[in-house]
Amino acid sequence: MELILSSISTSIANLIIFSLLPFLWWFFRHRKETGFFRWIGFIRPHLRSKWWGLIVFAVVYYFFYNFDFTRLVDPDTLAYIESSSAVSANAFAGLGAAIVPALIENFIANGVAEEILYRGFLCKRLCGKLGTVVGILLQAVLFGLMHNILYIIAGLNVGLWYHTLTFLFTGMGALLLGWLNEKIFNGSILPSILLHGAGNFISTMLVAF
């Protein structure tokens, strides 16, 4: 129960933090044009590309997701990260029964909250100003840098190589999710929420079991 309450509080905090800037931007500049949820992409997804585009994406995403970049990390650094309480997934280590709190935290605190800010707000604003391809690339860079900054804030001394791998891996994930929403579907962020949450949840379950 304590872990469930912790996951709920983390989810609420993340939703507030990650939604604050998008909400304020919408409130002062766009609230007379459309509702907040539609504005950030909480709309029903419709396939806008050819069917084979979705298949190609699925194949690329499958190989990307199944690539274990930790194989490129030295064992000492990996052991240091896996033992740190600053890494959120480690809270579920060895707790195979913690499926409910893991679902809450990974789909809400990570999936919904981060997608609102990055794919719902930043990606759409950047695509509108600079074009779809450039916008998707820039939001991916910002998403990768966010994970580097979080490691630094947490005081984790992981070294330049691990920071580089983290940036490339999370940035590539953000690029694929942005492409999925904007180029394959109709700007809906629901597909990226589902993939983001599912990916994090599976990773957490691997730690838990």
C-alpha cells in the first residue's frame, strides 16, 4: 500500500510539473481557440500514413527497444546505477508483486506527464515554427538532455560515456515517438503515451523480477 501511495503522489507531482508550462502557454495564448486537451493532442488517433509506414515503424521500434545499451557500459558503472536509490525503477527491485504501483508510475508519471510536455507541447510548437522534421529532432534532443540533467541533479556520477549513451538512447526513443504521432498518426499523443508507458513498465518489471 505504501508503494501504491508513493506512486500516486509521484504521478500527481509529475503531472503538475510537466503540465504547468503547457497549460499556462495554452491559457494565455490559445484558450479561446480550442480546449487544452485537444490542443496538446489528447485526441483519437487516426492513421495518416500508408499502412506500410506503420509496419516499418513497428519493425524499427522493435529493434530499437530490444537493443540493450547497458551491454556497452562497464560493470562497475552499471552496478553503481542499479544500487542507487536515486533511480526510480530500483524502488521496485525484487518486488514482483508491485505491478499496480509500477503501472501507475510508468503510465502516468512517465507516460502521460512526459508526453504532455515533450510530444504534446514542445514537439507541436517546434513543428509549427520550424517544420515537422526539425521540430521532431529538436524535441528529441531536449528529451535526451533532460535525462542527463536528471542524473546530474540526482548526484549520480555515471561518467561521460554513460551520459552519452543515455542521451542517444532516450533521444532516439523521443524521435521515434514524435515521428509516430506527427507523421504516422494525426498528431494524437495517445500512441506515444501507450508506447512510452509500456516500455517503461516492461523495463521496471525486468528489475522487479
